[in-house]
Amino acid sequence: MATEDGGSEGGRESVGARQLGTTAGDEAPLQDRRLLQRVMELSAVAMCSWSPAGIVLEVNQALCDLLDYDSDALRGCTWAGLTHAADADVDQPLVAALLAGEIPSFRIRKRFHRRGGGEVWGDLSATAVLDEAGKLDCVVCQVVDATEQVETRKELERRDRRFQWLSELASDVIYTADAVERISWIAPSVEHSLGWSVAEVLECELDDFLHPTDRPRADARMRELKSDGAAPATDEGLLLRVRTKDGDYRWMEWSGRRLVGEEGTAGALHDVDELVRANSVVAVDRARLQATLDSLLDPHVLLTAVRDDHGEIVDFIYSDANQAACEYNRISHDELVGMRLLDLLPGHAGEGLLRMYAEAVESGDPLILDDYCYPNEIIASERRYDIRAIRVGDSLSYTWRDVTERHRAGEQLAASEEQYRLLAENSSDVVVHTREQHGVWVSPSTTEALGWSREDLIGVDMTTLLHPEDLWALERSRAVVTTGSSDTVRFRVRAKSGDYHWVDVQARPFVDDTGQQDGVVLALRVVDQMVAAEQALQRQARTDELTGLLNRRETFSLLEHLLGGPRRPAGGVAIAFCDLDDFKQVNDTYGHAAGDALLREIANRVRAVVRVGDLVSRFGGDELLIVLVGVADAAEAIEVSEQVRKEIGRPLVHSAANIRSGASVGVTLMADGDTVDVLIARADRAMYRAKRAGGDRVELDPSDVASTSHR
């Protein structure tokens, strides 16, 4: 078999390169040519011969069929003229070497043009035929149609690029492992999520990266997945701690499946670390909120266990429900609360859901079901659900999401290649391809995440979906992506319902099959629960839970800023320290509930009477601290403090009783060189002067009186 450089396999001389006329007699060359012509006619492979000048001499029917020519039209054509223009120069060096006698043959792949239009890829073999004098008589060529092979290779390359694109965009860490659980492939997102490079993870076992406490649970789940007769995929997610490159651990939700057609498994690790850690610090009295955040999905209900005489759970009662749950069940809130679960959805008993709910309450283990099939009695059709539930006391905080459309889309994608399908099913992101800000392609997950169908967004200007206050974020990200870099940004987008949702967005240039940039690819993830948790934590850190006023720590921080900042506010700054008179007597006489009600009312009154820009905080149990910003002098500070004292002194009607508590107020002005402790100590000293003078009055610190008199 001839090679491209003209060599021949096994060192033997090519058959076609033997000289014509090696047999006795003058008719030998003619006989060889007739033999060659006969071979060409009988061959099913396209063949031709052409002269040293490049003129086609003889062709067979297979070549005519391949190039859509008749034989008369082909004879007399130039060999170069049959070559596609794009490959005109591909074989010229080899032809020159063949004509010069430097090589006996060559083999190459090139394109030929068809007479009716279009192109044909062919694997070309060309061999020199010599006359009896050893000179080149003609060149014999064979052309094997390789068009289908080339197109198949191109399609595989396109699929490889698409898979690579999706694997790079996905924020979930997708991997495959062999029969002994060594990682054989992993998505590039492992570096963003965990800090490891792809090379560092390959050939390692998943157990190498798990927290030691979590390994037994992971091993047990893996054995279930690989056991004979087990389902090919794990529908329930498993919370695991996974080690990062810097030695820390991140909480991730793992799901897996057996690979189709080969030994091994595939899995997905979804990063839930921020949510788990944020929920872990929420106060005990916010347990319902924490349970809802842990459950992740809407609609949401609170189911309270109904037990028989033996303490066994036999039903549940709807104790609470959000609006989405009422709408889905087609019932009002008042009708749903107090109703028994089996009265509304009796199929829960036969389908085994009631038993699983009871086990979650008894064990305390979260209930996680994905793509669970249930014949819904209310909707009167079989639906698919993602279910999350967690125990709260003797109740179950329960949420679900109808993922029927997602399931149907997954069935349609089943015919695609295995790795592409695996990535699509395990990714919760919405992927959008835009060109000049208009939608070109949208992933099906947009319906589940935002309510839009794919058809709703094709051709739509995506900037119209952004919250007006967040347009700056898109402009900033666009500037980054224009340079060819990736960017991550958070903003709000409008769902089909009209509501806005917070999303984390990864944007990057989209590169087409030719390597040219063609718009932008966006990967969006809805993070409403995460934003809400962050905002709740910020509020808790800054304010007093009972009154809503600033807490002591925040007040100290603000005073430090006022004292140490590069610029003081216009005018002076004064501190009014308020202590409620005889507040203990209110608690002793009317109870702590009345005392709390009085504190809340006093906080509202003080907020209403101070000026814009003044700060009010709860400094202690019955102590308030007011920072008066921009006062002209001590007289103005005393005037505002008197208004505060009068508002505090107005009686509060509680449980048919008039409750009244006066206030002793100490006032001092901020001076150069003051520290926070010194400033508050002066105000506290002035407050005690007011107490000693009988209470329910305002006193200015003596040092301020002296400095005022000097001025």
C-alpha cells in the first residue's frame, strides 16, 4: 500500500509502477494498456488514468457516477480541473514528485467538485505507470468516496465541542468513574467549585475527597447503585462534605447513575455549601424559616402529625401553607389549614408517601425525592415531583415542585449521546445563547426556573427582562465579555409571572464551529433563597430583635466612624442617653408582655420624633441611646431630647390599663479627642443627674454647661 511520501509497504515495488513492455514483442505496451482499461471497467472503485501533461485519458463508470459526469465529458479534462477549488494546491507537490520519478505513488485525501454542484471527499491513490524505456507513460488513480466519513467526523467534532461547551458552563461538578471507582473524566467546573485542576483529580477515587464521617454513607449508596437489580440512577440526593484544594470542606449534594453500555458510574456534585452554612446560623426561633430554606422548593406547607392511641402516625393535618400551595391544590388558605392530608390526597397512603413522611418525622432525616411519580387526584393526571421535607418538632416542613415537563424533556433527550444527556439532567442552570442581546437558543430549564417557554425568549431583547436598577450590572459584564473573558454577576430578572428573581450569571463569549465569536452564552441560576438568607442575617446582625432599633454593637460601630472619620458631619454631634423610670415596676405590675409592648411603642415614638439623620438604638434592657447628628449647639440637643422625653411619657393603653413610664435623659456634646467610651460615660453621668433630681427630665453634662458658658 503506497504512503503519502511515495514509499511502498514491505519495501516491494508498486505493481502500477512496473514498466510497460516488459514482455516480448512490440505489442506488449498495447496489451498492458488494454489490460489496464479492462481492470478499470470491471472495478467498482472510481478509477482514471491521465497523461504526464495532466489530461484525463481513460475513466470508468464508477468515477463518472461519483463526479456526475459522462465518460466523454471526463476524457480530455485536466486532472487539476476536477479538483475542488479549495484543495487546488493540496496534491501539487506530490504530483510534481511523481512526474519527476522521485516517488512511485502517493495517497492523499482531497475534495473533487461535481458537475451538478457540490463537493465529494475522496481518498486518492495515484501510481506512476512507466513505458519500456522507463519513462512515465501515464498515472493511474483510484478514488474512494470518503464524503460520509468526513461528514461523520465533522459531526462528532461538533458534538465534542458542544459537550465541552456545556461541561465548561455547568456549575455542577459532573464526573465518570470506572468499575473500581477511579475518576476517569471530570468537568472543568471542579476547579471553580473545589480548587482542584482536572489533572489532579483524574485516577483518584471519590472517597479520597470526602469527609471521613461521610464516607460510609457514600459507600453504601454506591453499593446500592452498582448492585444487580438496582435502579440505574439514584433519585435521592445525598449531602456530603467534599474536600477543597486548600484543605477545607464544602457541602455538596451528590447524585449518580450507572453508565449505559460500559462498566462504571457517573455522578454530579451540586454545591449547596453557602445555603447549608447560612441556614445553620439562623436562630432557633426562626426554625420554620430555616426548614423552608433547607427544603429549597415552593410550594410549601407545614404538616403536623396525627397519632393513634399507640403513638403511631396515621395521618397529617395542614397547619400552614403558602399561597403557591393553596393555588396548586385549588383550595383557599382557610379551607386547607386544619384539613387532613388523606382527606385531600387519599392516594398518599397507597403510594407509600404517608409512610415516608412518618419516617422523616420519627428519624429526623430529611426526605429528598426527585422526579417522583404520583397520580394527582386534584389535577386528575399522573405528575412528576421534586420533594423536600424536614422535621420541625412533631411536624414536617414540606415543599414540592411539579417537574412533569422537565421529565418529559428528559425523555426526549434520552436519544442523545450519554454524556450530553447526563449533563443536561443534572444541571439546574438556565443556559441562554444571545446574539446582539437577543435570544438565539434557550435551555428547557428556563420554564421551570422562570416560567418562560423556549419559544417565548427566542428573538427577544434580553435587557427587557432585567430589573431597571440592575442594568448597570449587565453593561459591566458586557464590557468584560467583549474582551473575550468570562464574567460572573448577580442581578434580578423578570419571570413570566411578572415577579423578579435574583440570579447568579456566568457570561462568556460563544465560539461557533469555525472558531468565530458569535454572541454570548449566559448560565443563570436562581438564588432567591440564598439572597433572602443573606439579607436576614444582615438585619439580625444590625438590629435589636424586640424593637427593631439599632443594637448596641452597631451603635458603637457608627460612633467609632463619626469620631474617627476623615470628615465630621456639618454642625455638631450630641448624645442623648435615655433610661426609662420605674420600668421594673411595669414588668412587676403588668407582666413582661406589657413591658415588651411598652418598649416597642416607645421605640416607634422616638423614631417618629427625632430628626432625619438621627440614630436611635436600644443600648440595654430599658436604655435608649440617641445620636443627634448636625445639631447647632447644646440648646438644640436639649430641645430634641425634651421632645423625646415627652413622647416617652405619654401613657400606653394595654389590656384596658394605662401604662406610663417617664424617662431620665442625659445629654452631652461630642468634642475633639473624645472616644466612644468617654462620650457615653458623660451622657450616662448626665442621665444619673436627671435620676437624682427626681427623674422624667433632661440634664446636660456639667462639662458641656461650662464650655457653653465660656462661649
